[in-house]
Amino acid sequence: MQNLIRTVVLLIAVSLIAGCSYFGVYKRDIPQGNLITQDMVSQLHPGMSRSQVAYIMGTPLMEAPFSSDQWDYVFYLDKAYGGTVEKRLTLTFQDDQLVDIAKSGDMDSDVELNQDGGPGPAVEGAGEGTSVPQIGPSGI
């Protein structure tokens, strides 16, 4: 009988520790799209060329499917224990020159991306000896 009680107590203890139901599930922030900062947006002005815009903003997440004169930069952050952050920047070109900048979302506040050493692959440049090898066209 004592053996049965010990076994039951041990199983309950292991299920509480290993089952994650007692301590909660680990969550992490999930950023998606192009990171858009206030510094980047403040450098944009009408009359810039596509290459100048691409140098500042990077390549766009989306180009309009029927016209290459519109570039869309979209950023979405699903915070693990909070809400979401959504930003969208639509740039319109005419004759290879920037003519319109349309913004939506809170462009004034910069998003801080936490790069702590949680589970998953190491972030390149996050610490000494923690770089992830890059895979080239040959697959190596």
C-alpha cells in the first residue's frame, strides 16, 4: 500500500513539473515582415530613386502585382504576453522617383526586439561564438 502511495505521489509531482500546466507555457514575441523605424521613415522624401529607397528601407515585402510602381513595407509583431504592433508603409513611384508616402500604424514609436538567448537557433552576432552558419546556393 505504501508503495502505491509513493508511486501516485511521484506521478503527480512529475506531471506537475513536466506537464507545463502548473508553470505555464513559454511564449516569445513573433516579429514578421520588414522592420520599420522612425529613423528610416524620416529619411524618406519625394524625389528619391528606387535604389536610394531600397538602401534605406531594404527590399519591400510586397510589390503591387500589376504595377511595380508601388512598394509595401509591412511589419507585424505579436507580443508574447501583450498585444500586437502593426505598421504599414506604402511608397508610390512615378518615373523611378518616389512621389507618395502613405503610413498607417504608430510610426512614431520604435519597436524593441528582444534577442535574448531563449530556445531556438542563436541570432547571428548576438554573442561570442553564437553565429548561425549561412547556407549558400550549393546547400552547404
